[in-house]
Amino acid sequence: MKRSFQGIKLRLAIAGLFFLLMFLAIVVRAFQLQILQGEKLKRLGERQQLKEWIVLPKRGTILDRAGEPLALSLEAQSVYARPRRIKEPESAVRSLAQALDMNQAEVQQKLKTEKPFVWLKRQIAPKEAERIKALNLEGVGMSYEPNRYYPQGQLAGQVVGFVGRDSQGLEGVELYYDAYIRGERGSPIIEHDALGRRVLAQGLDEVEIPPGADIHLTLNTSIQHVAEKQLEATVAKYRAKAGIAIVVEPFTGEVLALANYPFFNPNNFTRLSSIQWRNRSVTDSFEPGSTFKVILAAAALEEEVVGKEDLFYCEFGKYAFAGKTIHDTHEYGWLPFYKIIQYSSNIGVTKVAEKLKKDRYFKYIDKFGFGKLTRIDIPGEAAGVVRSPDSWSPIDLATHAFGQGIAVTPIQLVMAYSAIANGGFLMQPFVVRRVVAPSGEILLQNQPHVTRRVVSEKTARLLTSILKGAVSDGGTGLMASVEGFEVAGKTGTAQKPDLAHGGYSGRKRVASFVGFVPADDPRLVLLVIVDEPEGSVYGGVVAAPAFRNIAQSALRYLGIVPDQPGPLPLPAAKGGTLVRVEQKSENETARREGAMEVPDFVGLSLRGAVEKARALKLKVEMHGNGYVVKQSPAPRAVWGKSETLTLTLQG
């Protein structure tokens, strides 16, 4: 008995010790879990049980200046899967592939993932959503996501840009103003059970995420439409590679139209290359050719190294300069400065540049904004290529004078001409007028901003009068003339650099025309560029007619009254017949009384002047030899044909 009692005591002691050790182990473990690892395990548990449900906001609307929408946010359904919950994967793969118009291998690959959640297809069509709902597959669901839609399609596609699947701006205004448009994401906390099912979703449906702000553009969609239409027709007619058209308001810097061809539809951005996404009017540089002669002219007039009537000998089309030969398209002798611009003489502007010198010329290239960003509110802007005069070779003074060896962006060029149009101020261009919050509060409003004064008003007005001559009889831009309005502008035909062999291509050209209208009270500055036209390559033939057609339509849309009214409309007579009414101008009246408009003889040689006078049967009195430098009466004055025309020759 005694031995039996001692055995029991021993066993009880062993059991007590065991339980004591167990208790101590539990206490130690509890201390480890609660004290040492408490915060870490708490966060792990919350991560497993509580999920942050990301709710994408509705992006703001992008509108033109009249309130027409160019970008809208709609809701579209996206299909997701939780692969671990799908009971019959093979059958599900076949059904899902058929319902979503996907390849079975692609669906199978998505479901093989170790991730608990995977997107099968984002932003599906309504018919696809109906088919998924009809399948009623466990582990497959749908959720709503914002879907960006561009109701105008390709219209101003490169300006507006596009967004990615996660409502992130990727190009254009969508990217530049993304912080305003996208709004703030919502993140409600949802409780899940061990299988990932929502067990407490109270209040989720009531979560309201404020939409992004609306963007109001400066673009006029009517002008944008006609710019794109005319650009497309011109590129097609001349089988060109690409084209650009820009319309700007000169006194504010507002961009009314900005067209890039080939066009780009942001609704289908994934089907196109990044080259078509790019807004080439701000991202690409080109050699401007003769349109750049106006910058030299502005510098020379402002520095008073030339006057409008100053004569330069243009060497009959060939001029040796700095070891090279400079050519003109036509053979000119003596030409006054204004005709050098009107006829676009390379030799003439080279001689002007010689008088100006490179340092003063570069000062105005810099003041007009070339080689610098215009700071337009479009992503990816380039600064162009302008070298310091210290690095110019002797021939660069000549080539820069007629727009070679220097690279500018289209937006830089159109803003430089805007500075001439508005009286000498370089404006900062912009495409967004204001940003408006959902509450109606204006978050941002772009105002006209003067970058600097580049030339005096006197120089700007004198240069305008010269540029009007370039769009009149004898000028290279005659085909840019707009009925009822005076136009000031300049043609450009630039050789393209040959990147493979160096130098310039013998065939590839960039044809352009840039100008403003009405010339003396400008409302529009317009640039048209056609890249690599075939057949005719000259800016005055290729780009000028497109300028004219865009300008005519834009002036009509803006309700601008012509400077020179056209013929009166024919009034209806009784019986529905028309009665013709003849409108008599002063010139027509003068001609009927035996008067005529004085022809222009300035710049002609003695022989040429004699032949022209003989052909027109005019009485001419000549003084001196060489070339006509002055005539009386002046060109285009009204005079009696029986009067004597006096010509002064020199050289």
C-alpha cells in the first residue's frame, strides 16, 4: 500500500511538472505573440481580412471653346477571376473564351496564375457583359470602371491625347493636365472572410468619389475641322508624307486649331504607332526655308541697316559667297529691299545679312523665341536647333538668312509671325483656357502672356506692308490671297537634309506658307506645312491654297467682315427673274475715262523696261543706265495712259 501511494505521488508530480511546463510554454508563446510580435501580426490579420477597395474616379470632361465635348468618361464593365474558386477550370476556359471573344490559350494562361485575383478582360462591350452574366460562373465576376470616350473621333486627336486602362493620362492635354482631370481615388475598407468573400460591405454603395475637373480648350472645333479637311486634301493631292496646320489668335496666343496629318483617333490608340500619337507641331523641328527670311527682314529694319526702298544687286541668279554659290529661282538684277522679300531672293537676303552681321542677326533669332521652348501647354515640346554665332561657319550667315542650317518647330514659327501681326510682342501660346472643378470653382485660368517685345510697332507695320506684297501680283504667295481681305504672308520651300549621305536631298522638300489676315487688323495667324510633296514642291503652289481655304472658312465662322466687299448680290425681280447689278469701283471708273493703273518697272534692266513699255504702248522717258531704281508715277497709281512715265536707272 505504502509503495503504491508513493507511485501515485510520483506520477502526480510528473503530471504537475508537465502541466507547469505547458503553462510556462503557453505564457512564453503568448508573450511572444501579444507583446513581441503583436503589431506585426495585427497588420497581417488586417491585410488578410480587411481589403482596400480602389475606386477610380470619373475623369473630367474636355470641351472646346464653345462647350462641345471632345473627351467624356463613361462606365464600362471589366471581368475578373479568382482562379482558386473555379471548380471546373477546363470548362470555364472554353466558356469564358467564347463569351469574351478571346483565345482559349490566353484565358488558360491567365487562370494558371498563383495570384488570388486576375483581370480577364478590361472594359468589355455590353454584349460581352450579358454573356458573362448568363454563364454565372463561381469565381468569375464583373466590376465597373471608368471608360474614356472621344465623341469627335480623330478631331484634334493629337491635342486631346488619350488615357490608359487605369484612367491615367498618357498623351496630349490628357497627360499635361492629368492632375486636374483624373480627380482623387477612393479607398473604402471592406471586410472579408477566410475565403475572400465580403462579409461587411455596409456603406460601400454610398461611397461617393468626386469626379475630376473639366478642361475648357481654346480650340474652335469648326476651324479645327476645316483645317483638318483642307490639310488632308492637300496631302492627298500632292501625295505628301505628312502635314501640319496651325491657327492662332495673334493678340492673345490662343490656339484656335492645331491639325497634324496623318490623323489619330484616340478611341483606337492601341492600333496605331507612337509616331501618329505625337503632336508634331510642337515635338518636331524642320528647316523653315524662305519663311525665315522675315526674321532677317525684321532684324534689318529694326536695326535700321536697310530701308524699304534700298536697292541690292541680285547678280542674275548666281552669287559666290564664302566659297559657295548661292542661287535664286529666277534671275534678278537690281531689286529694292521690299521686292527681295516679295520675290524671295536668296541672294538679296544674303546681301542684307552681310550688312546686318551675324551677332545682331542672332540677337533677333533669339528674341523671336527660336531655340527656346514656347512653353505651350502640350507635352513633349522641342526647342529646335539654333547654334551660337561663335560656332557659325562663314556660309552660315547666308544659309540662316534664307532658313537653312537652322531648325524650328511649327509652333515657334507661327508665334514669331504673330509677333509681327500684333505690333511686335511675342506671346506665349496656350490650348487650355480654364480648368473648372465639379463645384464650379475655377482652378486655373490661362491669361494672355507677353514673353517680350521683339520689334517696335513701326517695324512690325512696315514689315506687314512688305508681306502684303508677297501675296499680290508678282509675289510668291499670290495663291494665298483671300477674296475681300488683304493677306500678309510668306512662302517657304525648304530642302530636307539627307541624313544618309549628308548635305541636302535633291528631291525631298518641305512646302509651307505662313501669314495673317486681315493684314492691317489681324484676327488670325495661320501656318500650313506640307512634308515631302510630289510633283510641285513650292510653298506658293502647295501650301498657299490650303492657307486661303482655311482662312476663308475661319473668317466666316468668326463673323469677320471683309475689308473689300465683293460684288453685290443679285436682287430678285418680279416674276422670279434676276436683275444684274454692276458695281463700279474707282479704278473701273478711271479706266473708262481713259485712265489706267501704272505698271511696275522697278528692278527691270534697260532692255526689259523698253520691251515692257513697247508691249504696253506707253510713253517712257529714261534717265541713266543699268536697272530701274525709281519710277514716276509710282507703281499701281492711277494715271492717264497718254501721260509720260519717267524711269530712273542706275548701275
